[in-house]
Amino acid sequence: MTMYDPVTMAYPSATGSYVSTSQCPRNISVKNNGAGDSYGAPFHACVEYASGGSCNYWTKVNPGQWAYIATGVPYGTRFRIQILWDPGAFHSFKAVGDF
């Protein structure tokens, strides 16, 4: 068995950002669309605000579940979502966001 280090990916990219809207009042959430098979990994997600700093906190998101990864976010806030997953156990992950 080959062991891999967990991989962290930033979305939309390391230099881009999303903007919070009134669609999901003051919360940023993600859904793991995976089925739990080798192409639907559980993952951890966090929010990194464009204003600076590191991740707010890591939240585990299991396959088929929604999770809040930030609350109390003012409208118009720029941010990135970081996702941490284990490529040694899973080939990929699938996710959608609401913010």
C-alpha cells in the first residue's frame, strides 16, 4: 500500500476569490457530492478570507452531506475555499458550494 500525504487545494484558485452573497444569508456551506466510493472522498474544508490570514477552521464534510464552513460572513466578503483530501485512499472528491 502506498501512503500519500493529504492534498490541499484552493478554489477558485490560489489567486482568485469568491464573493459572499445574500443567497445563503451570512453562511458559507459546501456539499460533498461524492458517494463514498473511491471517486467520492470525504474531505475537510475551510474558508480563507482574501483580507488575509489562514483558514478559519477545518470542517469534515462526509459524502452526501452539507456543512457550514463559515458563519456570520458579511455580504460582499471575498474568500477562497480550501479542501483537504487523501489521494492515497480516494481518487477524487466532488463538491458544490452555496454562499
